[in-house]
Amino acid sequence: MKPKNSYVVRSIDVARLAGVSRSAVSRAYTEGAYVADGTRQKVLKAAEQLGYSPNAIARGLITRRSRMIGVVIADLANPFYARVLEATCLKLQEAGLAPLLLSCRRAQDLDSLVPQLLAYQVDGVLITAATLSSTLATQCARAGRPVVLINRYVNFDAVSAVTCDNAGGARMMAEHLVAGGHKRIAFLAGLEDTSSSRDRERGFVGRLSELKLPLFARETGDYHYETAAAAVRRLLSRKQRPDALFCANDTMAIAALDVARHEFGLDVPKDISISGYDDIEAAAWKGYDLTSVDQDVDRMTEAAISLLQHEQPGGKPQHILVPARLRVRRSTRPAGKPLAGRKGRR
Amino acid sequence: MKPKNSYVVRSIDVARLAGVSRSAVSRAYTEGAYVADGTRQKVLKAAEQLGYSPNAIARGLITRRSRMIGVVIADLANPFYARVLEATCLKLQEAGLAPLLLSCRRAQDLDSLVPQLLAYQVDGVLITAATLSSTLATQCARAGRPVVLINRYVNFDAVSAVTCDNAGGARMMAEHLVAGGHKRIAFLAGLEDTSSSRDRERGFVGRLSELKLPLFARETGDYHYETAAAAVRRLLSRKQRPDALFCANDTMAIAALDVARHEFGLDVPKDISISGYDDIEAAAWKGYDLTSVDQDVDRMTEAAISLLQHEQPGGKPQHILVPARLRVRRSTRPAGKPLAGRKGRR
DNA sequence: CTGAAAGCGCTTACAG
DNA sequence: CTGAAAGCGCTTACAG
């Protein structure tokens, strides 16, 4: 036997105490509803007395709007995504929405997890650090739930996305390194199947070649410290070493700095300039002082939420590009400074 | 006029296709319900065909269990809490629960935000990096929603908590530093009003005094990089410098390392040993190689969720202590090594 | 094992 | 401006 939860106060209780109908109670909580001001006051006072607040679940059932947004996170160990999540949360709250979180380790997890999110009747889905299959996208569309990707996009053109202008940011980095007089410029890619890494590489290499400089070397990491460290070891063991290295994110750039300094005894930036992308907190730490590209997380999350709220059921998906900002610190040689003596092989 | 969402499939649709009643459909989705196996198969097949999955909101309304857990985060910029959140998420998902996230910047935000969480009918509340007032605790209790704090506890003994054995971890650190031959040992506190910082200090100072060593100096940061850096500057500007510094978390220890090396030209650990708490990812980076205390996040989150699930409405709040592990790296002088020549003042 | 019926707590046309 | 009534999509005693 289910106990009648006598300690739970319902709208009918408030209605009785205030001497009005349940409809009136409901209206008191609805912005712009037709209620006399006095009635609303009576209701609010009674509610206060009883400690009442409307059951959002019941409301969601009848309005068909849960006011919850599914938020998918894939890599919270990366401080950049932690920042994205925090900003997203705060902005959703301000908009009167609540984030229902979903953590996925592998991309294929989404196939089983997103349907669960939909079962909770979320009003929309925000996906960070991952993409979704076109099957899944169709499923969401059929359920009338808009989906917005943050920091990734898909090619089948059915899902809206907000990304940093990754190509643009990387182009600025190319210019900065060329201005510093570097001649042997290398790139360390992130996960090869991510649009972020591909766009950064495209922008970087493209701008280099406009400036008549070929890419000197290329390695691939997976956006993580250890894998990046191994890749950098290969890069620095070459007969001819690069004199600059742009990494597709800051975590990898930090690994590069550590390997260059502590394993190869190099001076950064005298022997090699190293830079990253994301401008995470550690980039500003004195021990690294890393030149990076700052993604405007506030604008990105803001745009994503606004897209989610205004997306039309049959509307065309949009891709919003948020400008990047170059953040020059001391891990790269500044423009105009002459090159240090070439050290050749170690 | 609200459109009849004809593209939303309901249990009645599945029932018709399968040739059974809505009750049967419901039972097919309920573990251990009285259904013939054949009936269940028919239902599941029909559901599959229609792309049906039960509306969790409607189910929550009638069962009075939303299967959502409110999760409060306060400081996602701290990688330790990002780790806690990720582990929490994953474990809740495994238990068939969904985290409804709430980000709060200041403690007082909780007073208005927790009621919102309750309005969503969460089955319980998990709070990280923050405490809640006794008023709020009472509110949750009255609503029959258990609350568990992670990494903090309150003194009014009405809310369950899971914390690392902060005092124990700090005691191990005290022993480690004393074994390293340090004589002038300092402590850098975190936020003064947190149980975590207080317990770490209590354990640390307590063990030192058992080993007949007074605390040489004490400063206070707020768990953040910049504030800690300023505190460390004060500490290292003293006439007599400490030869070891234990910081209440890793972020502050990293700030200490940076200041000691780059501003005071000190060698760590030759001139000064520095250690932290949390064992965040950056502690393992070659540039820092920081001795730290590892909190067992898996066990902590596991315990918290289990507490939440088994808490009785009128039950006595529990405080679970999860053992800590000392993680010795190279930012502290190992035991038995003789002290470096005293440098005196700089 | 199964189905008809009541009901979870709310909102919202509808009629007044 | 207000209230009575229907209904959101589901679960669960109840009777068979």
C-alpha cells in the first residue's frame, strides 16, 4: 500500500486555505495569466504558509514542456569542457531551465543513452565533445527535440552546432609563429576524427602555405597528456628538430613543454616555441605561461542555448562560428626577436 | 490550441498494436511484474516497431519516484570536483538514475536553488563542495528527500556526508615530511570555513606535534591559484624560510611550486619540499611531479550514492570516511636523504 | 496472468 | 476575472 504522502502539499491544499479554486492557484504561478492581483496575493501567502511549490513533473506532463535540457558531456577531465559545462549550467538556470546530465565515455554509448534522455522528456539536447549519429539525430527530430552540438559539428547537415572559429584561431597562431621568425613549424593533431582538430589543422596549414611556409612536421596525439608526450618525443628525436610546435589543445602543449624541457633539456621558447588551444587555467600558470587560443566559452554556450530555444521543429540547422582570440604568453618567441643559435641535433 | 502530438507514441498505441491492454504494456516495462513472457515479447516487439519508450515524467508522477537525483556543484574549475562529478554521473546512470545538475557560485544561492530542485521532485540531493543550511536540510527532510554531502559535512548532525579521511591523509603527509628530515614545516590552508581544510590542518598539525615538531608557519589561501601564490610569497619572504610546505589542495601546491621556482629561484625539493592534496591530473605532470594525497573518488561517490538510496526517512544521518592514499612524487625530499645546505635568507 | 478503472498533481479551454 | 471539468501518460490495486 502506497502511503498517502500527507506531508506533501498540493495545489488543492493551497486553494482551500486561500479560499479559491485550484485553477486560481495554478494561475498565480503562471506569468501573464488572468488573475486578480488580490487573488494572486492570497494564493502566494497561503502557499508560503504551507511551504508549497508547484510540482514541476506534473506541470511538465500537462504542458508537454519539462523545462529540462539534456546535456551530454564526454570528457570532463579536460578542463575546457568543465568550463563549458559550468557556463552551460549557469545560463540554463538563468533561463529557468534545468540540465539533465548524461556522461558518455565512448561515442557509441550515445545510441543507448540519448533515448533515455528523451524518455525524461527533455525539451532539447546539448552535446559537448561528441557528435551523434544521423540515426540518433533523426530520432530526436522525430520527437521534436532540438539538438545543438557544442565544439563539434556533423557533416550530414541535420544538427545545429556552435563552434569556436577553429580555423580562424589556428590561422592567427600560424601568423604569430611566422612573425616570430620560425622556419620549421610542426603541428600536433588531436583526435583525428574530430572536427575541432581537423579545422585547426586546416586553418593552420592553410595560413602557413599562404605565407609560403610548408608544414615542417606533423604528429598526432589524442588530446591527452601521455599520448601527446609520446608523440612529442618522436618529434624531438628527429635529426632536424622543429623550432615551433602548435598543439591542437593546451593539455597536449603542456605535455610538449614538459617533454621538451625535462627530457630534452630544451629552453622554451629559445630552442622551440610551443603553443596550444583552449586557454585553460593551467596555461596561465607561471610554470607554463603558454601561448594559446582562447575560445569564448560564454558566447559559445549562450549561442547554443539560444539556438536550442528558438529552433523550429522543421527549421534548417545552423552552424554558428564564435571568433577566437589569440593569447600570447611566453612559451613562444615574440615577433621580431632574432632566432637563437641553431642547436641542430641533440 | 495545443496540437495533439500525433507523432508521440503512447502506451495505448503499443497496446493496440500488440492487442493487449495498457496495463500489460506497463507491466512489460516493470521488472518482476506479473506478465506472461509471450505477452511481454509481443509488447516489446510492438514498441520497437513504433519507437516507443515509456514517458519517464508520467511514470514519475504516479510512482512518486522521479529517478532523478539533484546534484549540486560549486567549483567545477577545480579538477577534483570535475572528477567527482564525472564519477557521480557514471554511477548514477548505472543505477538507472539521472543527475539533475545545479551549479551554485555562492553558498547562499543554495537557499533559492535547492527548492527548485525539489520542485522537480528529485529523489535525493547530492552536494559537492558546499554545505547547506539547517533550514534547507529541514526542508529536504520534510519533503522526504535524503541529502548527502560529498567532501564536506555539517555540524548540526542532520545531513549524511561522505568525505575522504582528510585528517588521516594529512597525518600521513606529516609523517612523510618529518621522515624527510624537514624541521621548518609550514601549512597553507584552503577556505577557512570548509571542513576539508580544517580537518587537513587538524590532522597535519596534530601528527606533527605527536612527532614533537611545532608547526613552523601557517598561511591561508582559498584553494585557488592566485590567492595561494600571494600567500606563498609572504611565506617565502620571511627571514627564515620553511623547508617544507604542505598545501590544503594541489592547485595551491602548484602555485607554491611556481612561486618558489620562478620568483624565488628555489630548487624543489632541495631547498623546499612542497606537497598538496587531491592528486589532480596536473600533479602527475612532469613539470610538477607533486607529492599529494589521493582521495578515492570512486569509493566516495559510490558510498554517497548508496547512502542516498538506502537512507530511511527518519534515519540517523551517517558520516562515512574513505581512507586516503599518500602519493609520493619528487616535489618532496624522500626519507633518509640528508638536508641540503641551509640557504638562510635569500 | 489480464483488463477496466481510478488516480498521480497539475493546466487550460470553456462557460459563466 | 473565476471555477468545474477534462485530460496529460502512466501505474496499480482490484476483480476476474
